[in-house]
Amino acid sequence: NTTTRFAFKSLHKMTSKERATANDQAYSPLDKDSNAQLCRQMQDMSNPLSFFVTVCMGTVFGFALNRGRVFEPAVIMDQFLFTRWIMMKMFLSAAATSTLCISLMKELTPRQYAMVRDKPMSNLLGCVVGGALLGAGMAIGGMCPGMVLAQIGAGVPNCFISLAAILSGALIYGLIEPYIRSWTASKTIACAYVDDIFPHRHMISIGLATVLFAVVLLLELLFPWQSELTTPLQPGCTVVTCRAWPPYVAGILVGALQIPAVAFIATAIGSSSSYVCVAGQWLRYCPQETHQHFKLLATKMTSVWQVVYVMSAVFGSALAVQLTGTMNAFDVTHQSFDGIKGGTVAQCIVGGLLIIFGSRFAKGCTSGHGISGMGKLSIG
């Protein structure tokens, strides 16, 4: 409506405090309540359409992670050593596509777009510390919250240890989160977006995507993707049977998931909240008063759509492996797929704990903060 557009057009002239107030006033209480109710309905997995779309999204997500080879622990670890660039190419391609798709959804589904941007306060300290913890966990364990599911689908050794560590970390973090919240409360800042300051969303998105794709092109010219594969492509393989695709193709596929996510689920893609949702299910059997003490677990225990999403990613990754004909991916006791080595038990435990602590401290993981955050032009 006119009030909303005027408020957002004027944001670039305001202080951060005034900007936060304007965001709150952009929608009337009735609009906010109505949007919140619609969001719950769209994310309700008892809705057949929402469930079907979420399963399809998760399957494509897992399939793309597998074909892009970013689920391999060695690929992730080598990226942090700057000796292999597959992961960077896929991430930047996904982020570039994400920002273009979310801009498109602003025009096609403005109400859902508004709900995607209507997020809680972010934390500057959390972004810095959480990002550092997440990066350390990825470098040590060779995984991130989303890629663990792709590793399970591909039968990577010790992947279930990683999963157990992440779930345990989610529970531990949920239990101590009230103390963390009280410590960081004074460092909370208003959630802001680049296009709040420079109100030209589409032009900014096109410019950002152009720069990111240019970096991907440069990296590809310097480090051709096939030369960086841990296992060469099978001779004579097709698009369906090849064990790997160009990482930028897989990245575009992941970024394009923002379209169904915004249109049908009224959210942007992410993975880490699913672990908190699973870890918080015990609260369902506790008195309502208990929920007040564990707000993170209580809030996230209804994020069932993301659980369906990541579980479908396991199937998507397994399907990708199955189509290569290299092993029966559904038999996780089989020898590791293509000889891929998993992390040690210690690496999986330490890495798993760090990535879930980091992603929850920062309120987002590689997908949620990286791909979706950049797609929404979020500053923090």
C-alpha cells in the first residue's frame, strides 16, 4: 500500500533508530497479525501443497549439493585453505541467483516478500562471533548444517556422528540460550537492508549478481572446475549420470529455490533451524510456563517445514548418487561413495558442535545467512 512504499522510500534519510521505527509502522497491527497467520498456514506441513513444495525443494537442494560436490569434506576443507575453489563458485552463484529471484518475487508476490523481510532483530556481536564459529566448524569438520544431510544421502563415513553432534549442540545451545541472550541484549541492532538505505532494490540486485557472477567466471578461468574434482568424471557420462556438474550450475539451481520458498512457504531457504526444531520437541510435553525459559527452543519447535526440507535433501543426495550407478546410496553401510573420506570422529564432533553454535549465535547458517541473507540484501 501507499503507506508501506512511502515508509521504505524514506528510510535512506533516517537514522538507524528512526529506520527501525518506520519498519514497525510500515504495517498496521492488523496487517502484521494477518501476515503472521498466513505465514503459519503456508508453513503448515499438514497442507498438501506446502508439504509437496517443501519436499521438492529439499530434494532439489540435496541433489544440487551432491552434483556440485560441495558435500565432500575435502572440498569444504580445501576451500578454507584456498587450494580448491569449487565451494566458492557454487556459493557465489547461489547468492547471485538468490538476490535476482527474491527481487522477482517482490513483484510477483509482494505480500510473501514482505513476510520474508519481516525478521526479528539481528545481533552484531552474534554475526561476528557466530560467523567465526561456523567457519571454524566447517574447516575442522568439513561440513555445514545443510551439507551434513547431503553427506548422509551419499553415505560419507562418520556422517551420522556429525548429525548427532549437531543435534546435541542444538539442544545444549537451546538450554543455555537465555544466558547468552541476556549477555548480548545490549548489542542488538535493528535488522536493516541495503535497499532501505538506497531504495532501488532491482538495480542493486542486478549489480550485485553481476559482480558475483564475474568473480565466478574469473575463478573458473583460473581454476577450471573439472581439474579440481577429487574424482574424475566417468568416461562417456551424460548429464543425468555424471557424478559432478559445474559448481555454478548447481549454485544457480540452489539459488532458484527462493522462488518456490517465497511463493509457497513465505520464507527464504535455510537449514540450521531444523536441528533446533528437533532438539526442542521435548518442550511439547512440558508445562507452558517452561516455554518462557527456553524461548529459542519454544519458537523453533514449530519450524517443521524446515525439518521436512532437510530430510528431503537426504533423499535428493541419495538419488544423485543412485543415478551415477557407482553404489547403492540407500545402503549407508556400504563402502564410502567414490572413495570419499569422511572426517575423523573427533573432527565430526568438534566441527558439528561449532557449526550449530555458530549458526544459532548468528541466527543463520551458510544457506540462511549467506545465500538467503545476501539474496535479501541484508546488512547483518
